[in-house]
Amino acid sequence: MESTRAITATVSGRVQGVGYRYSAHRVGMQLALEGWVRNEFDGTVRTWAQGTPDAVARYLGFLEEGPPAARVESVSVTEVSPDPDLSGFRVRS
């Protein structure tokens, strides 16, 4: 059985109002990740993602690029313990 990797990440730059959350949601779903993505009041986007190490690595690759209208300046990633209560991948408000 493959291990589970879990991360939280904060993405800064031009990442709100450009479809970033919904693109991240679509990618998270395609990769069969569990977690969430949401806008923060400071203009960043925050996300929690867990799944296979390969899927999480691919998600991080998306976070660094974002959708076409986004301008990602930085992605701050923290490794965390998986949350057994998470299921699915959601957009949070």
C-alpha cells in the first residue's frame, strides 16, 4: 500500500479573481486528492491536500503555475500529518 503525503500550502501573487481556486479544485479532483482550497482575506490562496506522494507532487506543480490569468509569486509548503477525517476535495469559502 502506498503511503499518504499531506501538505498545506499558501500561494501568493495574483491568485484571487482569476479562477485559481476552481482550477486547483479541478486538479485536486483529477488527482484523487483529499482536502480543500480557499481564498484568504490577505489575498492569498490556502490549500490542504493529501494523497499519494506522486499526486501531491503533481498538485504542487500546478500550484506553482496556476491557471493562465494567475501570476504566482510564491508557494509556501508545510508537510503535515494526514487528516483521516477528510474525504473528497472541496472549495471552501
